[in-house]
Amino acid sequence: MSETQPGAPSLYAAREPIFPRRVRGHFRNLKWVLMLVLLGIYYITPWIRWDRGPELPDQAVLVDLAGRRFFFFFIEIWPHEFYFVAGLLIMAGLGLFLFTSALGRVWCGYACPQTVWTDLFILVERWIEGDRNARLRLHRQKKWDLRKARLRLTKWVVWLLIALATGGAWVFYFTDAPTLLVDLVTGNAHPVAYTTIAILTATTFAFGGFAREQICIYACPWPRIQAAMMDEDTLTVGYRDWRGEPRGKHRKAEGAESLGDCIDCNACVNVCPMGIDIRDGQQLACITCALCIDACDDVMAKIGKPRGLIDYLALSDETRERAGHAPRQVWKHIFRPRVLLYTALWSLVGVGLLVALILRPEIELSVAPVRNPTFVVLSDGSIRNTYDVRLLNKHGEDRPFRLSLSDDATLQISLEGETDTTVDVPANETHLQRVYVTAAEGTPEAQADRTEFHIWVEDLTTGDRAAKATIFNGRTIQ
């Protein structure tokens, strides 16, 4: 293998940090509101209380790994009901497809955690070090003096506190938040909690403070997938080059009347958190945050030109606008077959989950026949089958459950370890009960090869009933 020749150009370009300039406008205000709402939901949710009665946690949103349950306000999801979680994940995926097909990477620009925390870190950086020009001067200052050290140290400390709060908030979703907070402060928390917080703190600090756009460009797969979700009618941030070109700064010079509306001020570039120039066309790095629209509209207003040189555009409208016609109405771009299909699928999954949640039974049981042996012949000639019945008590107190069989069967039921057919199931637990079903000699069930019947369970507290079909194996008479 040949070695690199001395003096050969490097194929690696070091990352140049991006220092976005402050901007005001409708889209920037929308991002502020969404950032406050999303951060508020994330940090505050674990502290919301919800009364579920005795013996149950009162945290509104809780992933109870020890109890193998997920609590979401009045909803309680058990392990065998994981299809609810799967359905929500499917809805999230379809929702991402829906919004991308209609408005491009609107998720990336407004609601992605990487975007939200990066916005917060940039805000802190701007408060401490100043706006774009001040931060650039500080970055290019090679010599570290007391002022630079003080500003950088202050910024990094605030970033670290935000990252620590982020990592700490995450673990609060998995156990009682007030109790865990006390344990964390006093040093009594489980090592897993400290490890998780340390990892999340480090990743938040690095991703939001230093990696920033690198995560979106290189680590996130969505920029490479989004192209399949978009078409020529998708509304996304774009530059009207037919109106802006040829660009030029000198508006009073000779030939200025032939210039387009773009004065090449680079305001759109200076406010971009990804450091791209939207005038170069659609790019993988663009997260559709629309801050360039706010910056350009502000400049257009100052020079007396119409707004919208950079705007939400659809590729299909380019031909119309170049010919001097008005673009199609927004609703015609949004309500098209692809978007309607994603909306229908998303709604279908949502309605299905809602119906399943409303109709799910209060009593859960499963029946597993014991196949070794398939049946036993007792001394009096009767045939006995054995079953393992699993009962789930979803309530916060112990409940008595009574087991019985189909009314039309001549079978008899008995419970191992019980004097009658009633069993007490502890609160919020699953109880495994060995059940014997017997058919007397000469009965149809004893003589038939297979007989279908139902095992019924009744909650003696509420009167709720549920049944599970199973098979009784008899001895065929030759």
C-alpha cells in the first residue's frame, strides 16, 4: 500500500462552526413557542400527579419496568397489550410521512429534539457571548485571555446544567420522580440511574453544543429518506430565483435595472443554523426551519420589494410563476392523493387503537392445556384434563375470581390447592392457577376425541365475566 506523498492535499475538511444571527419574524416566533411547549412537556410531565387509588403509583406518566406496566393518566398498558405501543409507533411513522409529504422536513425544523435543544443551546450562547459577529470574533481570537475564558466557561457551565436537567428528566419517567430526586441528591439512587443520567448528559452536551448540524447531516437517516416522501407538489422552503436573479448589491450603479430582487446581503445564510445557502436550491442539510424566510422578508420590506423571495414553494408552481401566473392555492397542494392516503392510514390506526382501548376487557385470562399427558384416566373411569389458567387482576386491591365451565357441558372443574372454584388474585398481579376438568365415564366428552368448551372467570366484586375457548381431550371408543 502506497503512503500519502508529502505535501498532498488533505481530503478531510475540518468543521467550521456555525454562528447563526438573531432573526425576528413569524417563523422564529413559532419556533420559540414550540420550543417552550415541547421543553415544558418534557421537563414537567414526570411531576404531574394522577390519583389511581391505593396500591397504585400516582405519577401521571410512568414506565413501571418493575411492575411491567405503562401508565398514561387514566390508561394502564400491560405487557400483553404492547400492541398499543406498537400502534402509537406506527402512527408516529405515518404522521412523519404525512407532514413530510405536505410540508417537507417540518418535523426536523420545528419539533425534532436535536433542533429544539440546539435552539436552546444557541440561545444561551447568544445571551452570553453576543450575536453572530461577536461570537465570530471570539471564535477567531486565537489567544485565550481572561474574557474569552470567562465567556466560554460560563457558557459551558450553563450548557452542562441544561444537559444534566435533560438526562435527569428522562430517568424520572421510569420511577416515582420525587422519590428518585431525593435518592439522587442523597446518593441512594441505583447506579443505573446515575449511569443513564451521565450518558444522556454527555450526549446532550455534545450534540446540542458542538455537533449540532453534524447530527442532522451525518447521523440522522431521515434526510436521505425524505426524498421518497416528497414530490413536486410538496410545500418546502425555496428561493424564487426567477425573481431574485441576477443578484447584485449596487442598486444605483449602471445596469442596476436589470438586476433581480436579491441584493446578495447573505441575510438568509447568516441566520441558517445549518450554514447553507438556500439560493443554491434544495439541499440535504436544509431542515426547513424557515428562518431564512423571516430574514429575507425583513430585507425586502426595508428595500421596498415584495415579500416572498424566499418562501414555502412547490416545484409544480415554478412554471406558473415564471410565466407570470399566481401559484396554486395552498390547500390544493396539501389535499392531494398522497397526503390523503397517509391521513386515512394514520386515522385508521388511531381509530383502531381507540376502539381496542374502549373494548378491552376488564378481566384478562389465558388458558394453556397441559399436553404431557394429554389426559389421565382416573380409578373410577373418568377422564381428566389439566390446564394452566393465568388470571390478571388489573385493580389496585385483591380480588376474588370464580372459575366455571360452559353451562351446556357435563364437565366438572376443580382447582389445585383450593377447596372450591374461587381463587384470590393479588392486586395488580398475574396469578397462575392449575385447573382440572373431569368428564365422567360414559359422558359424550369422555368418549369423544375432542370437545370444545369454555372456561369462564367471574370477578365476584364487580360481576364482570370473561371466557376463553379450549379443547377437552377424551378417549375415543373403538
